[in-house]
Amino acid sequence: MRTAVVNFKLPGGGADSLTVEDGIITEFGVSGRYDRTFDLNGHTLIPGAVDVHAHLREPGYEYKETILRATQSAAKGGITRAFAMPNLIPVPDCERNLAAETEIIKRDAVIEIYPFGALTEGEKGERLSDIEGLSKYLKAYSDDGFCVNDLKLLEEGMYRVKAVGGIIASHAERRGAKDSEAAEYEAVAEELELVRRTGVKYHFCHLSTRKSFELVKAAVREGLDVSCEVTPHHLTLNKSMIVDADWKMNPPLRSAEDVRATIDALTEGVATIVATDHAPHSAAEKARPYDKAPNGILGFETMFPAIYTALVATGKLSLDRLSEAATAAPAARFGVGFGKIVRGERAEFIALNTTDYRRYSADEILGAAKNSPYIGMEMTGFNAFTMVGDSVLYKAKDVKEV
């Protein structure tokens, strides 16, 4: 299969066309005969995103979402690889339970999915999971959605994960803190002390307060092997904007000051990764009163337009920095590949429409769930084309096959 991809822009300028042969980028420019040609309508070509924080819900919660529809939604949003959190039924805390998830992934996923192994059995924080057995298939562990409050158990888990060459992704939230902000930064401080003792490779999920970022910044300067991510919603929304339960997540939306701190963390390189924390829920669940509705919002289809509109288009963040935080940085931190747009590499790229603004609609969401606070917002930077190997996983109407 020989494919021409034409009429695009690269963020740094240069080529406006390339050739893909049998899934590999063979040249910049076009020459000779092609089986097909895609005209990208002047959109901006960047690598496909690597999302290290997603909830795919299957197995166990298929009424919320399925792996097939979730990964179709991811491909539409420009995500070509994603890490699946372990809050499933059964929880992937041993090889047998992990197999229940990976069988569905192999059958249904349209993008590359990497399962997280649970750090504790059933994500209950009482006994450690089969870390060594799981390490034959994965290297990333998390109890996301829960915080391991037993610090002795967490320290033992750190030693064991380090021994197998893995990484822990932490939902830092300490029970009993005076408020949700303190719950986050107090947990970060306690866990950093354990990282200091154990030397484990450690990643903080969805940080959202200035104090948390200050702690991580100091830890990195100290030489600890730590990193953190920020989400599109904590970068672009604040608590004064909350309308209903479609705006409810954990950590919750913060003050405008914390949003500024989150943006600063990304622009200054304290937060090296952008991740969605994509969390589908059924309409019935999100229709409950706010305090009884579950935490979590959709993120796959709106990661790029939300950040591009609020930060890149306004000059607060460069497209290069956004691309790095969504592609190369998460891939490097979690030890997977990503789509380098260079000759000889596998095609794995997307094309952002950074010219046109449009209103995001619930009707266009490919996943089963619709719990997005971005519905109705006017945005730009939507993905228009996703190609992996020889497969076109998504094509917007303004991208033409000619």
C-alpha cells in the first residue's frame, strides 16, 4: 500500500507532503504512483498522542463504555496510544484477572492500549497485588481512583515495583485532610518521602494545586525519579464555572489561582505530561444530584481543542510544548513508543484544524457516554485525521481522499 498525505503544515515549517509505504514514512514529498492520496486541507501534522491516564470501563462497567467505542473516540480525538486504569471488574491484580482485560483489548481496541496493573488487591489498599506476576506483561501500576493510605504497605509496594523495573502512578489524596487541596499536597509530601527512601520511579496523576507543583519541582531538583501530569480540565476550567455533575471530577475543579499554577507548571516543565483522565459515566449516573453523582468527565475528543483554544491560541503555550507533553514525554516516561514524524518511522500522526472554530456537540461524541463539560463550547484545534501504519482511524469531512 502506497499512500500520499498532502497539503499539511508542520509546527516548525518545512515539508507539506509525505509518502507512507506499507505503514512506514518513506519520504517527505510525493513522487510516482499512489494507491490513495489524502488532502489534509492545510491542517497541522503532529504525532499521535500517548494518554497515560484513561478509564475504559471494560470489563465490568460496559453500561458506561466499551473498549471498542472508547478507542474509536480516542482515535477521533488524536490519541493513538492509551494506558487503561485498573478500576474494573475483575480488577487486574493478578495474571488471570489481567487476561480478562487483555482479551477484550486484543479483540476490540482500534488503538494501542497498555493496561495498568493494580498496586493492591482489588484496589482496596489492604494487600499488595501480584506485582511480580503482572510484571511479565506490564510495568505500570496504580490504584487510581483510590489512594493507598497505609504508608507501610505503600512503601513495600514501592520496593517491589522498583525490583521489577516498574513505575507507580499515584492518585494522591490523603483521607482525613481538612480540605481537598490539603488532601492532595499532603499526600504528595508523604509519598515523596517514601520515594526518597525507596528510589522507585514515581508519577503523580492529575495534580492541581500550587503547593503540589512546588513539592514536585523541589523533588526533581533533588534528583528523585518523579514526574507529574496535568489534565485539560484543570488547565482550562475553574470551580466558578461549574454547572452540573458533568463538571464533577476528582480532583475537583480548583480556583482560578490554581488554574494559573497548573498552566505555569506545564509551561515551566514541572508538569511534563498532559493526560486526559478520560472517565465515562452513564447519563443516569450523571443526572443524580451533584453530591451523589460519580466523579469523572470525558477527555479523549476534547484534549487538543480545549488546550489549544484556551492556551495555544491565546499565546500562553506553544504548540510544540503541547505536542511534547502529549506525545514524546509520556512515551518516554512510561517506556513506550510514539509516532515520530521522520523518515523510516511507522506512520502514527494526526492533523489538527487550528483555523476553524466550531461548537462542540454531544451528537458528535463517538463513545457511549456524553458527560463532557465542553459540550456547547466554541473551540478550535480539533483533530481532523488519524493515521497509524496503513490504517486511517479517523477522517473529518474536510479531509478528502483524492
